[in-house]
Amino acid sequence: MSTGSDIETLGPSTTADYALRGLWYYALPAGALKPRSMVPVTIMGEDLIFGRDDTGAPFALNDSCPHRGIPLRFGRFDGKTVQCCYHGWRFAPDGRLTEIPSLAEGQAFDYGRVRVAGYPCREADGNIWIFLGNDRDEMPDRDAPRIPDIGANFHRIFETQVFPCPLDHAVMGLMDPAHGPFVHASWWWRPSTSAHEKAKHFAPSELGFTMTRHKPSSNSRLYKLVGGAPETEISFRLPGVRIEHIRAGRHQVVSLTGVTPIGPKETLVNQAIYWTMPFLTPLRPVLARVMSTFLGQDRDVVTKQQIGLTRNPPLRLIDDADTPAKWYLKLKREFARARAEGRDFVNPVPDTTLRWKS
Ligand code: FES
Ligand SMILES: [Fe+2]
């Protein structure tokens, strides 16, 4: 079914106001955050340090000492306070200044006047999320994304790659059903000649849309690995979180992809895969390799695309294969408008069926 005009011409630049505020962004896999260490990550042009305090809670602070601006990442974190490497000022995980070593006996200082900016963080399913509001005091009004409940016995792997492209192109690449046979063609996945006609039902869901549960195409060899007759459901939500849930008999596989802008032209893509089948676990190194190859194929194609995009050509999005990409742009516009107008977000995605060949 067509939705709106069948060609939508996209303006030359998608980099102005490239990322939304007021949403949870994937920051890093939780395993990368060891106790008493700090991990620097740049998100939306802000240099941040992530840490985990002695209670295990993750935190994120601006990576800049409010004294003389040296990045805090060069300092130390003992599980309780971050100490700057230059003059030893100490900060609590919530950003409060707690100590200035140079203060002499009797020198009063109002510690409440200095603070490092921080943002709310959550850990869920082995992932660390950060809520980037308009300022550090904005609190999230909804929870960070979670994977569906797949019970207590599962295994997981993680992969992080930097895509040298704007957020929008990384996200649109992620939800684009038509590139598979061309970008991901290989003997072990699917031959490039095997395009089938697909018809999939979509429904609006929280901050995005869901391709409702259906049998995946029989031309994907990877699905055969899970055995039985697998069914999958794929959901997307702003700012760029895709969760695919495959059920095959009593077994389940979930893949979560979180797309996070580093800056206007660089994007972090994190992927986590969870599975319940014990027989897949010895294959972990192979799965990690497949995951990395797959994501690398997506990265390589957008890297080539950037060469063309430096000329700012108009882009034409067609029905129905690009309809999810059109929805993404609509969702972004509506989210930004609703926030600016201080009203509730109204999901613009219709309940519909899309058809394409891939
Ligand atoms: S610059 Fe950080 S304590 Fe002086
Ligand atoms: Fe892809």
C-alpha cells in the first residue's frame, strides 16, 4: 500500500539539527565499564566520561574539569570520586565537587557553586543508556529501551563500530529492506539472485513502529540455524533503536542495535545479540565474526555513500521500500515539534502493509 506521494525528495542536507534531545541514546556495552575505571565516549558533540561507582551504578559526566578544563579522563576514579589529574579536585558520580586539596586551613569555599554536568544513565540487558535532555536537569519521562523477556538462560555478544556518516543515514541504512541482496550477499547468507516479494504488516509502537510477528523469508540461511519455523518481530524507536525478536520453537534470538551520533558526521553503531540455544554457544567466535562482518558491510556502503553526499544531491525515497525511512524522518519531525510546543507526541505511523522485493 502506498502512503503519501510515492517519491519524496529529501533536501540536500540532513545535518542541521541532526539529533533529537529528550531521548535515551545507546552509550556503550555495560561490559566495557569495569569498576573503578572511566571510559570516554563522545555523544552529540559532547565529550563524556562513563564510570561505574562502588554500588555498580553507571554514571556519565562531562569530560572537563570545571577548574581549568583538563579532561577528567586523565584523572582517577576510586569507585567513590573522580579525581582530576591536574590539581586533584574531587567530584562525586553525580557531579558534585567534594574536595579541593589546595584549600588551606580555615579557607572557606562553597562547594555547591561548582559542579560537573552529568546526565541520567541506565544499565539494562548489558547495555548502558544515557538520557540526553536539553540540560543536565531534565529527567527522562520514559524508560530506556529493553529487550523482550527471553528468560534467565541466554548468552550474548556485543559489537561497536563507528560509521563515518550522519545519524540519519546510519538509521535509514538500518531499516532499509532493499539493500540486503546487494550489500549482504554472500554464500553463507543468501545468494544475491534470491530476491522474493515480501508483504509485511506494520503498526505504530512506542516512539516508532513495529513490523509485526511473521515468518521470515525462507531465503535467509541464518534463520535456518535456529531450527523450527521461526517468526520474527522487528521494532524501531527514536532516536535509532532497532530490536529484532526471533522465536523458533522454544528458542529465541534477539538483536538490538543502537545508533548514536558522535557528531554531525560520525555515528556510533552498537549491536548486541542474545540467544537462548546452548548449542550456539560454542560457536560464539563465529557468531561474533558474522556480526562484525555484517555490520562492516553496512558501514562500508555508507562510507561510499558519503563520497556522493559531499555534493549534496537531492535524494529520492520511494514507496514501499523506503517507507520506513520516510516514517523515521516523520517521527523525528513530530518528536521535535511536540517538544517545542510542549504537547504529547502523536505517532504519525499508520497501521499498514508494505510490499517490496528483497
Ligand atoms: S584542572 Fe582539574 S583540578 Fe585543576
Ligand atoms: Fe544492512
